Amino acid sequence: MDVLTADELDKIVSSSKIAAKYNEDVDEVSAYEMLTQKLEHAAATEKEVEAKTESKKEEKSTLDKILNSSVTRQVGRTAASLITRTLLGVLGLGGSTTRRKKTWF
């Protein structure tokens, strides 16, 4: 075995089956640059969509604001709970209560 000359090396490389694949020039854009470009594009698209939805968004009416408020929901829950307890109590289906035995002395 001896050191190959430049001509011998070129001959071996040119006859290689994988030389064609690995001698191609590759785009020098890195994966980081590609991902950064995609993220920037997605952010710009998202901003455009938000701008369109904000322009289309109408202000809620006073009735919608009242019906969707947390205070109204809590009042509704409390009223429903009270009505349910009252009706079940009248029907004798209420929760168990501890009753004391009456003593005469």
C-alpha cells in the first residue's frame, strides 16, 4: 500500500457510486434559519388574524354583560339551590335531619 496520487484519487472518486450524491452542492440555509423564518411567518399571520377578528368584534350589549357576569351566575346558582331545597323539604325528600326526642321533664 502506498500513498495515492491525485490522478489515482480522482479516478477512484469518479468511479464511486456515492460520489454523485455527495458531490452535489447543498443549500447553505441552516435548519435554525428555516425554523426562524417559519416562526416569523406564523407570528405575522397570527397578528393579521387577530387584527381582522378585533375589527369584526362587536361590543357586547348591556344584557349580554349582565347575563355573562360571575355575580349573575352565582345568584342563579344560589336561587336554584334554595328552590330545590325548599321543594324537596315540602315533599319530605329533604336531607336527613337529626331530631331530638321530646322529653316531658
